[in-house]
Amino acid sequence: MNPKNARIAIILVLVLCSGLIFIFPTEPVLNTNVLFDDKVNERIENEKSSKDNTNLILIITHDDGNDLTNNLTRVQKLLSLKKDIDTNKDNLSLLDPKGTEYVSKIVSPFDAWENAFNSKNRSLINASKWADVLQPTIENGWCGENATEEENIAFQSTLLLLPNDVKFNVACPSFSGSSINQAPEANELLWLIDVEDSLGEEIDVEWSLILKWAGKISEETEFQITPAGVNMLFAKSQKIAEEDLSKLLIPSFLFLITILTLGLKDWRISTITIGSVGLIILAEIGLLSSFGFTISIVDVIAIPIIMGVAVDGAFWYCKSSRKKEEVRKMLLIAMITTVTAVSLALFSPIKAQRSLALIMIIGIILDWIVTRFVLEDFYLSKRVESDKFPNTEKYNYYSNSMFWPATLIILTTIAVLSPTSVDVLDVKQFLPDNDPALDELEALQSKYILGAGTETWIVIDADGDSPADLSKIQDFQKQLSNHPSIISIETGIYRSPLILGVPYSDGNFENETINMILDDFDNSQIQTNPKLENKDVTTGVAITVFIDGKDSDAAIQFAKDVRILLSKSELKGDIGGDLIAGAELAKEFGETRILQIIYAGIAVFIVTFYLLRSSLKASRIAVGTIAVGIAVDGMASIIGSRGVHTAPAVLLGMGFAADYLSHASAEHPSTKQDNFARWGAAISSMSIFLLLGFTTFPPAQNSGRLLTISILFAVILATCLSLTHKKQEEEE
């Protein structure tokens, strides 16, 4: 195929791939599912017999902020409101243009109260005054030894879904200041909601739209409904990222065009270069969307990164003194080394890193293809011929210049002196430190038992018809209940750890099994059926445990203890949950981050040695790449926080270092034109990353700052490396 036809074919393919966006539209999402893998959670989603999508907390208050739970009229109105929502599948139609998503379940303490009163042949919804349900007196309330199962559930719901300062009254009169003849007293309470799709499709709830839904109900009723909890923080961070993207995208294109025009002295080159980048980004998104790839908000950070990488070719073709073949070789080596460094993230245990790395790698490769096969002749036609090298015979050697080792020492010193702490991967990494939503989360955690804890899930393999397996699991639950990390309900009379697993048998039947106990399980309250099934065959159970949500070290130790207890109990299973998965990933990252940098350096050495056939050049490039990597990793903790969210920026920074160092390892010494091309490309890339560093979304902000620093380190180190390359000339 001749070059002209090749150019047309490449452009046509990119345009067609871009068109796939309209056929397979995509919208970036942000939740724990796109951040990291949790095999336990995946198994629960695939096998749990009763789907548990209770992902959202709603705080309910009255418009006047006064009594709520002890005001019978308001209690009955909330019961009616809940019933109206439950029976209306269009209640969430505003969430989805097709109107298929709806609130399928609401967990309210008042439902548990109604059931408790019904167990005593009394009706809360039909009562005209509290005495109708509180008289005759319920002996010892709902927490007494003779309480019915429904009353126990009502007490637990009161503990979990009402604030910690609630006056328990009939729920548990043994608490100080409580009266058995009064209803529990609080000014607010929690609802837990499930969201499902009426067509049975997998859904990714756009939590930000639930804010509108809650606002609509608040306007139409006398109650204020406020979404809260971790998912609302993800919704807010997603909104921040989307606003940043909308504000940054067009200005960044214009800004980069301006910088390129100033550097290249030709607006046509800069416009065509950035236009090609836009086409590449659209084509990549369209192609990935057609394969069902879920693009997260974190992945969007790759867009300015791809833009920053693309300017390399324009400067080296248009402004350097290198011949076409030399520039081709340099850019090919630079592309391969950059991809090599970044590709290590594809093997990361962190899903967000793998996803971001894939998008960056595809974008970098497409950048190179377009530069090499579409824009090369155009760039060369715009080159201003400079004075050619004298007709010389060159004897090249490497000196012991102090700039190169001195710079390496400085970069290593930055790494050594930086703090060693690593942040846990959680929602707080996606919101600014001063965001009031974080204070609201702290308030929720301090006010509610449910807010203070975090859910962990223990999945255990079991035969549904085996009495022995049931006995082992129940014994496991009893031993687990003594663990100090588990949040417990304390009444002064008894202690009840928050473990939602297999109920204990009442001894009415011999040889009871999991299936016998769970087949008629009531899913109406907080706990759903823990049974796991595959093709209607019981495969195990999923036990929910609430642990302290603020202590990541304790969460890691709890996970270790659970795995040991599973082994001792001769049970096969594992433990998962957002806090445990995030904490264990952070711990693993902290232990292996330097190894990851070294492995990336080794990979760069292997690739550059194969391409350059020079162990000296390859070793210098690899050593410099590692030096930049550890320095950028150190800067992450100096200017902000180090964690799994900064790892892709470190690897990409190493890619830039390998890129610039490979340029500086060319066959002849750098000329003024070469230095101009090197620094012009660096300044152009830094300008776009510097702009990214001023965004509000923390991952984008951190990436922008770290990539700006990494390019600065890389270009300085590459310049120092080029100074070691001297020549001795003899005029012919």
C-alpha cells in the first residue's frame, strides 16, 4: 500500500471507530466496582439467592426539625410514604431515560416496629394514639428475654437506624432515662434503599440523580430526605470530575494549541496535531465502548495525558537536526519504552490502574501510528533547514561528566527523604480535603452505629443439605462473635455482635440443614437471605459483619483472623468488603511499590538493549528511569499523599523518563535544534499537565502535578545525559 492510501485508510478507521460512540454511548462512572476487584463481592453478586443492593442511606427529618419517631402522626405518614414508593415502580423514572430503574426496597425502622406490635396483636398504622399499641405494657420492652423474634428485630432496627442519642423507651427500657410506656424518641432516622432494574438488567446507579429524586420527594412532603453515606460521596466526586472535565477539555485543547504555536511558530502544525489527538481519543473511546468496556471517571484522566504525549513527534520532526530515519527510530524507541514502563500497571491487582494503563497504552500507540504514517511528511515539509553538520569523521566517547551522577544523587535523595506512609484506597481519595461532604460523613459515622461501621462479607462454601456444614458454620459464627473489631449492640443486659449470618436453629427439628433454615427466610428487614446458589443448588452462605470503619490496620488484622478461623474450622471461604479490599491493596502497594519501579526499570533495560544493542546506553536509560520513578514516588508523599491512586502517574513518569533518555542516547551529540525540540516538547507537555494540576478532582490534580514534576525531572536528566556525549572531530 502506498503512503497516501495508508494515510487515508488510517484516518478512515479512526473516523469509523469514533462513530461507534453514537452506537455504543458510554458515560463515565465512579464506584468501588471500577476501582478494585473484590472476588468475595463478585461471588455474592453472582450467587446470592436474595439480591442485596442496599447501597444508599437516606437521612429522614421533619421540616421543622422537631420530634419525629415519637410523633404518631408523622410515623404513620412515613409508613404511608414508604408504601407509596414501594408500590410505584415508576418512583425512580427520573433516574433513567427509559424509566427502568426503581427503588425496589426500603428498610425502615417503622416497618420493624409495626411487625413487633403486630406480634402482640396491635396495629401501629391504625392506632389513634400511642396508648393503643403501648398498653397493656410490654414487659421488658423489645429487648427482654421473653421478647418475640419480631420485637428483637424492632430493637435492633432502632439501634441501627436511629441516632446513638435516641431515648429507647419501649425498645429497651433498661437503658437509663427510658420509659416502657413511650415510643423511642429521636428527631431523625435512616432509610436504606435498594435500586433495581425492571428489565432485570445489571445497573450502575447514577447516584447523583438520586439526589434529585430525594429533593423531589422533600418538596412534595413535609419531610426532608437527604442521601448520605459513601455512595453519595462517590456521586459528589463523580460530579466534581465531570465538571472539571467540561471546564478543562476545550481550554486545554486551546491552551496546548497556543503553546505549540509559540514553540513551533506555525499554527497549522499545532492545530493539525491537536486535531489528530482529538480524533484518536474519540476513536479509542468508541472502540472500547463497542467491546463493553466500562470507562470510569479515573480513566478520563488519560485524555490530557494522551494530549501531552502527542506533541513529541511534532517537535522532533519539525525542529530537530536529526534525519527522518533517526527521528523515526527515536520515536519508535520512545513509544516502546514508554509503553513498556506503563504496561506493568496492566498486571496490577488494582482494577483502576489496569483500566487507566490500558487506555494510556492504546492512546500512546495510536499517537505513534498517526505521527509516523499520517503526519510525518507534513511535519517534514514544515521543517526549517538548519546548518548541517560539518563533513566530519566522529569518534564518540562518554566522559565522566558530573552533571549526570549528581542529578541521579539528587533524585535518589528526594526518594530517601520522603515520608513512607501509604493511604488506604477509599472514597476520601476522590474528594478535596476541605469538602464539607467529608464532615457530613464524619457526622454520620459519629451519630449512628450503622455509620460508624463498615460492611465486610465472609463467604463460606457449604452443602445446603448437610447438617455437619450447618453446625460448622454456626460454631464459626459463635467464635467470630468474640472478635474485638466487630461492632456490638450493648444494652448493659446483653451484648449482640453485628453479625448477619445463618440464624441459629431452635432445636425443633433433628438434622437441620442450611436449606431447611433459609428456604423460608424473611427478607423484609436489614438482613437478606445469606444463601448462595448456583443453578438453584446451594453453594454456600454469605455472612455480613460490621467492623470499625475508621481503623484500616484493625481491618487487615480482622481479615487475617477470619482466614485463620476458617482454616481451623475446616471451612473453605474468604473475606471481602470495601475497607478490607482497599486496606489490603494499600498494604500490598506499600510493600511492593519500589519493586514495581525496579521491575519497570528492568523491563525498560531489556527493551532498550534489544533495540539499541548497547548495554551502556540501555543501562543508563534504565537507571535514569528508576531514579525518576523513585523521585516522583517520593514527591507524591511530599506534595500530597502516596497511594495506589498515584502509582499510574509514577509509572507514566518513568515512561516519560525512558522517552527523553532514549532521545538523549542518539548516535551523535545533541545540537541546539535537538535541545530546542527536547525542551519544547517537555514544556508543551508540562503546560497541559500543569493545567490538570489545578483541577478539583484529587486523582486528576495529583496526576497533573506528579506528571509535571516527572517530565521536569526527565528532561533535566536527559539534558544531563546528553552532556556526557562528546565528540572529537577531524575536518576532512
